[in-house]
Amino acid sequence: MKTHLFASLCLAALAAANLTGQAQAAQPGQFTMTATDYGFVGPEQVPSGLTAVEVLNQGAEVHHAQLVRLAPGKTPADFAAAMKADPEHPPTWVSFVGGPNAVVPGDRATALMELQPGQHLVLCLVPNKAGVAHVALGMAKPFLVTQTAATHLVEPKPDVVITARDFQFVLSTPITAGSHTIQLVNEGSQAHEVVLVKLAPAAKAKDFIAAFEPGADGPPPGRPLGGIVGIERGTRGIFTAMFDPGPYALICFFPDTKTGAPHFAQGMTWEFDVH
């Protein structure tokens, strides 16, 4: 966005969340962020450690739950001020720590993430039909990750590993029909994500992407099934998905740190068929 709308609305959303949010704490190992048009409802405090983060979409648009961690001493107000100063680039003291990727209204997705103590935000960066990111319409919520000894979760062993590089996806093995536990590992030089999409018959990744361009008409030719939102280099996340026969795509919508162009424009998509 070229204006200060992002920052001003984000700051208003964060202030409202601080005033109206319930002082509730999540149980160790799991929590849910409920997405609406346009906001999140969820816990104010979350224990650290391996955590199953769920997004439940109760809105009328596609939503995800991007978790970001602020550097020590930084506040949600600092984040909004930094975005006002430079609406095109998040501050360098923000770390993208993943979360469940996009799902359609009425659906839910879960991502297994390792959460470190500190001040966090959950954001929705998906654009609306006018090209305005949902975060600029109020989809920003602060929460605190508190230090805890350990969670009771046991990390599952993935049967498929997706390695994100600049700018491609590399799969450890072809994906077959059935349920798969998938690990995303970021070996690139910047943050990457993976959106898993079940494409409509004869549709391509570029057709799904085009449906999110400003002014596009009609629903996207495919159904997003979650995945992992942006994670920094050297980190990872795990999700589980059910694959029915048909065409699929993996897409990274994250912007390049140098050019600002989305990574899919640099070839970061992968199409495959499940038989």
C-alpha cells in the first residue's frame, strides 16, 4: 500500500483489541484464532513451546493467521508506528514465525509451530477484492507468549518435506492420495510461505493467483487448504492435509525484500497431480 491507511487502521485495531480483548490464557500446546471480517478472536496469552495453532474462518472471505514476534522492548504501537513510517516494509525487528495458511469461509487449518516467549501479533495479510490487505481493515491482534517449562506435544515425523528456496519449492517425495504430514523448511535467504491449493479442473496456479488481483471478478478457481504462513530463514513448521485425486499447487505470495514483487512472480509455484 502506498498510503498510511495500513498503519492507521492497524493501530486502531490493536488499540481496540487491547481494550476489549478478554484476559484469557491458552492451554499449553494448542490454541485457536477465530477469523472474522475483519478481526481475530483468541487468547491474550499463549504458553511457549511446540504449539498447534489453529485458524477457524468464520468470515465471508479467505483468511489466514500470520504470527509475528516483536523484538524485546517493542510494542504493538511501535509496530503500527513503523508501518506508518514505511508502509511497504515491515520493521527489521519483526520476525515472521508462521501459523496456519489460508482457508475458505467455514473451514479451519492447523500449523505446528515452535513459539518463543515475547510479544506477538496475529495478522491477516490476504487482500480483499480492492487489493487492500485485511490487516489494514482491522485484522491485527496482539498476544503474549509466556515462558513455560514444556508442552506435552510430541512432534510428528513428516512423510513429506517441502524445502523453500529462493525462489522454488523442492519436495522430498511425490505427494500421493491420502493424508500427509508435511514439513516446510525455509532454506532461502528471506521469509517464505507455502499455500496449498486444490485447483479446479484445468486451472493453473497463475489462474488462482489472478483471482486475488485488484478488481478480479468471481471466486478463485481452486480451494486453499492451509499450509504454513511466512517463516524466517532456517526455521520450519508442520501441517497435515488430506489429498484427494486431482490437480494441486503450492504458492508463495510473500514479497521479495529487495524488489517488493511477490515470490510467485519469480517462479515460486509448484503444480502437481495426485492420482
